[in-house]
Amino acid sequence: MPIGFPMPSSRKASIARNTNETKINVSVDVDGTGAFDISTGVGFFDHMLEQLSKHSLIDMNVNAEGDLHIDDHHTVEDVGIALGQALNEALGERRGIRRYACLDLPMDEAMTFAAVDVSGRPFLVWNVPFTRAKVGTFDTELVREFFQGFAQGARITLHVKGLYGENSHHIAETCFKVVARVLRAACEADPRLGNAVPSTKGTLSA
């Protein structure tokens, strides 16, 4: 049997991020049920974060106040950073997790692929074309900005590729849902691994 410290019985964390542009408080519970309480002042973004929580089964509380009189950019990016940092802290040494996952996820006419390595090395590869610049008042280019901040904060390697789609709402939603599902799979306990770190170097947190 693998030898190591036990996985934490509760993988939770809270982060406060306060700048001249945003004031953000987030908390996550990796072993939750997908419960969420989200308020960012950006309706479409709230809807996407709800998908991220619901389909990852990570409980998320997000409260953000940002300079929305300028645009949504700082709020979306900083929430991504803070949520990622909370996930990174909650995962700790990443002992006993599956680490890798990948998936194609459909929504009506749209299909998006994602792969994740919960590696301790932050990197985003993004190849998702949108058919419109906006969904309502939300800039579709901000979907990438969220995941860039999230991958950096969470210290994960994340690849997202839009395979096809016509409706930009559907394309965006598949991005959040597919990332949610690969996070759920990669962060789950691997019963064959026990308490060991899934890396030959013995650490994923340095």
C-alpha cells in the first residue's frame, strides 16, 4: 500500500482579494455537492460560475464588487484568480488525487474539449472560437480571461478547445461545464493511490 500522510478529511479554503479595482471574497469546498452562492454584479458570469460549481460538485461562495462602470474585465479576471487560489489552497499537497482528466462535452450544437493536469504548474492552452463578440452585454473574450486567472491561481495545467458550435452562449457554457467535469474527475481520490502524491518527484505543491 502507498505510504504517506492521510488526505485531508475536509478540503476547504477561503480567499479575500482586495485591490483598487475589485473586492472579492470566495470560499470553496472540493468535497461538496455543487452548492453555490454567487454574486459578482455580472449576470451572465454568475450563471457560468453556477455551472462551474454545480458540475464540479465543488461548493462555491463568491462575492465580488468591481469597477463595472469601466467594464467587466477586472471583476471576471480577479474572480478567476481568487477562485483558483482557493482551489489551490484547498487541495494542499494534492495527495491521493487522480490528477489528470479529459472530456468532450456537448450542449446542443456546440462541443468543447478540456484536459487538466492538477500539476502545481500553471499553464493555459486556449483555442475556443466564438461566433459573436458578446452574449448580451458580456464580452465573450472574457471567458478566456477567467480561465487564464483560474489556471494561474489554481496552479493547474488546463487545455480547452472548442470543437464546433454556432451559439456563443452555448459555446461559453460548454467551456465552464467541461472544465467543471474534468476538475471533478481529477480532484477525486484514487483508491489505488492511497495517500501518495501522484508524481515521481514526490511533490505537486512546490
